Amino acid sequence: MDTSEAAGQDQGTAPGRARAARPEAGQSPGRPAAQDGPGAPETTEYVALLRGVNVGGRRMPMAALREVLTGLGHRGVRTWLQSGNAVFTAPAGGRDLLTAELQDALAARFGFRVDCLLLSAAELAATAARCPFPADALDPAKLSVVFLGGPAGAHPLHAAEAAAYAPDEFRLGEREIFAYFPGGMGRSRLGALLATSPPGLLATARNWRTVRALLDLTGRPAPG
């Protein structure tokens, strides 16, 4: 689990609907923003999940993150909490290029590199819909989704015995792992394992409250 989330960045937010963060006004210099109207290029709404920000001295104010995204020419930029969650609209396609540009821009602005995982809003909604746990009946702070940069089968938990982590539970999805911590993550062996990215596989976790908030920001219904 990303330390910023585990440290309680979701505390104080109602477990139902989330407050949508106010986007930055104006347009910073950078790539020209996507244009509206006939002949305009097709756009996609993306969700950016940054790993390991605002922990261990890696300070990144969300207002500055919005400035970076706006400076890259993205539109409708909104952020949620301080753990590195953003929603924005950009030209469709070229996700790898968008990710690389964002990581380079963040390194130039803040002086350290940050791994970023980009999902389309539709992909985030599909991930939430695959949750095998009864999300509406659980504490959203104890239910988490670990988003992966590759197939879940590449994660070490693919070969793990579920009973070894009881009473905590996990289920592998497609490019995500769902985890439930009935006693919280504090001293959880499963939580400690999910807090790290295995070699060659980016992994970053968000609890269910944050997942619902990000779906709200994209205007999509949240299950549970």
C-alpha cells in the first residue's frame, strides 16, 4: 500500500460521495490543449495514479501537480487528496508517451522521479466493477485496490497461498489485486507485501474511498 494512503490521507472524508477538487484555472505554457468543435481530435479522460508522493521527503503539493498537468496541455485537471491522484483529459491514444511526458515533467519540476500509472476513466470503472468483495457492506478504508502496470499473474501473490495471510484476504483481477484488511493495515503482512512494487511490475494501491472519489470526478457511477 502506498505509505501516503496508509498514513490516513483518506481520513476525515465521508465514506459516501467525495468532494471534487477544484481544477486550476487558466492554461500554462506547454503542449497546445485539445480543441473542441468539428474536426477536433478525439480525447480520452485519464486517471493518473502517482506512487509514493508526499512521503519520505518527496513533497508534491497537489496545486503544483495540477500546474504540471495543465502545462502539458491537458484539460479539466482535478486532483484528489495529497497521495497523487489526478483526473484530466488528453488526446486519445499514446498512453505510453503521455506517461513518459508526465514523469519527465514531474522530475523536472520537483527534482525526483515518480512512477505514474495512467488508466482511462472507463478502465477505472471496469476495475471497480470487477471487485469480488461486497464493497457496499465493508469499511472503504479497509478495502483496497492495488493497480498494476501489467497482468496480475506477474505478481508474486499469484503463487501464494491465501491462507498464509489470513485473516486478510486478496483476490487477483486482471491488472489489479483486490485486498481486504478486516483488522486494518497497521501490522498486516499482506499490506507490507502490497506496499512494494515487485521487480519489473509497477504497483500502487488506493483504498475504496479513493476509488469511489476518482469515479465521482469522472462522473461515473461507483459500485458499492
